[in-house]
Amino acid sequence: MSNQRLPASRFWLNPGPITSRLEERNLNLGDFADELGISRSYWSQLLHRKRPLTPQVRRWLLASRTLQGLTAAELWDREPCGGSS
């Protein structure tokens, strides 16, 4: 049995506003992954909702100059994790 706490929520990227912003700025997905400092394959997994966002990636998205002005509610969806007893 592990003493590790399970997250209360998972956060999933909302690709629509992000891809719109990248198009406005004439950036491709690889350029943006480079800006965030993550691999293109990891960014693709996040963008296609294959992996949830970590707290660090959420902070990077909020700090991104490219996404400046977009709110957390626009950037990702919050999904509560399994029920508690």
C-alpha cells in the first residue's frame, strides 16, 4: 500500500483556443513545443488528450507569451478524479 496522494482532479488541454492562437501568430505546433521546452511528441500527446496536463505544464502554458490573455478555463478542462469514500 502506497502513502502517495492521488490527484483530486485531472486537467486536459483544450486544443481549440491554443491552435487558433498559434495560427494567428503563424506558429506551428513544433515551434510552440520548443517555446514551452517540451518535446514535440509529448506536446502532441497533450494536444490530442492522450495525457493529462501536469501542474508544471499548466504553469508553463499560463506563462507563455504566445498564449498571453487566455485564461486557465480557456486552456484546459478540469475533470474530478474517482470518488472518495
